[in-house]
Amino acid sequence: MTTIRIAIVGLGKIARDQHIPAISGTDGIELAAIASRNASIDGIVHFATLDELLGAKLDIDAVALCTPPQARHAQAAAALKAGKHVLLEKPPGATISELDPLVAAARQTGRTLFATWHSRFAPAVEPARAFLAGRQIKSVVVEWKEDVRVWHPGQAWIWEPGGLGVFDPGINALSILTRILPRPFFLTEAELSFPRNRAAPIAADLVFSDETGLPIRAEFDWRQTGPQTWDIRVETDAGRLTLSSGGSHLSHDGHVLVDEKQAEYRGIYRRFVELIASGASDVDLSPLVHVADGFMLGRRRDVEPFIEV
């Protein structure tokens, strides 16, 4: 198979920390260009915008869109029209309805569209899914709490409509839940805490259930200082299963089953290479649907202003 030449669009923290190392460590794909208004990499062809990159007729097979979600639909549509495969960083867009036309465009152009959920590639996720298959699940509790000043410094877009606020990390937990639980679930209650000076929530308390009445609770909070918490606890007829550290650690009644760091984004790029080779797309919107339900059903609570210092 010919090596896929990919361009990264949006050279921010996530692209530098995750996408570039993952591309360099994945067979069958190589970084060939960057499109970014504010950053570049020595030795890599650089353009200010995606439009400039596409207009240059460079030998590029695919693009990875690492820009804020509010701009991604137009960029993905332009890339597909130009005959490029498209990888979407999470969340795949600012709305759900904008994704269907992209799926159709990928089908019409014969290109791959991949909506990525990096947390699904954490090492404990598939073992947890296998453990829960066929088990009687009694309850699920999610705690996803981190310090926004550490993980999203200076990112004003994340507080704007379409930026998702605390659901930006919270959607990682939802991407894991929608993978490991054996039945679909749905939102029944929500309370969203909005800083009085921001358009997106800083915390969310969510209650879900499924057709059997399974109780599922999730707490997302961006105000956590000190140790950070990314845990999912599942009570079953065979004891408690705990995913912690964002899916890198798995234990059953205190006995460790998985404890390893894994480059989640390498899994993403391996999957992207496989999809392109098979002429397929992968666009699962279920985590984003749950976020949309949170905004639809959530009771708003105003809290103290968020000041980044």
C-alpha cells in the first residue's frame, strides 16, 4: 500500500502533543504539510489556511482537522470536495445535523471520513467491554473532573457556543460508555452550571438510564484542582469494575486487570489507515448525541464567573 500523505489543519496543543507523534509512529502514513495561521514546523511545508493548501495542488491524500469544532464542517466539506480523506478530531462538529451531509459527501467522492474518539483506544476499554458483555449491570457512576486552567489554557473558543465547555472532556467519558455498555442508554435529567460570564458550562450533573432502568450518573467538572479524576465505576453481579485514569487502568474488586499507558492516537491513526485501505468510513455520533441531549434537557444553573489567571 502506498504511504498516505496527510496534512494537519490547526497546529495547536493537541496536534503537537498527540497527532504528530502518532503519525510518526504509525506505519502507512506520514506528515506532509501543515495549515495553521499561527504555527509551523521546521522542514514541513506550511500554509496559513486549508484553502491555501488545497489550492496549491500539493500531493496530499488526507487531512486531519484539529481546528475548533465550530469551523470543522466547512473545512471537511472543502477537503472532501477536493478528493481528500478526512479525519475529524473530537468532537466531530459543533452540531449533529452538519455531519450527515459530510457522510454523504464522503460516500459520493469515495473518500474516508473518520470521526475519532481517542478515549475508545485507551487500553482498558476493550477489556472492560468484554467483561461487561452478558453481565448483569446494576449501576454506573462516572466522575470526570479536571482543572480547565491546566488542560485548556487560553482557549477562548471552548467557552463559546459549539465549543461544548466541560462536555469537551466529558464527551471522552461518554465515548467510553457508549462503547463498553451492552445496551443503548438515554438522558433523563441534567443540571448544567454556567459561569455568569461564559456561554458554555463549567460543570454538568447527568442522569441516564436504559430500557431496563439501569441507573447511570455522571459528574463532569472543570473546577477540580490537585489530583485529576477520570473514573468509571460499574457495579455488576460479578463485583465492581473500575476504569480509571481515563481508561488506562482497569480493576475488578480491587484486583488489577490492566495498568498501562497506551498512545491512544496511534490507535486512531492505525484505524484511519485501515479505513482508507478498505474504502470505508467510521462516523459514530452517539457521544455527541448525548451531549446535545444534555443541552436540550439540562436545567441551567448560574455560578460564579470564570476568570482565567
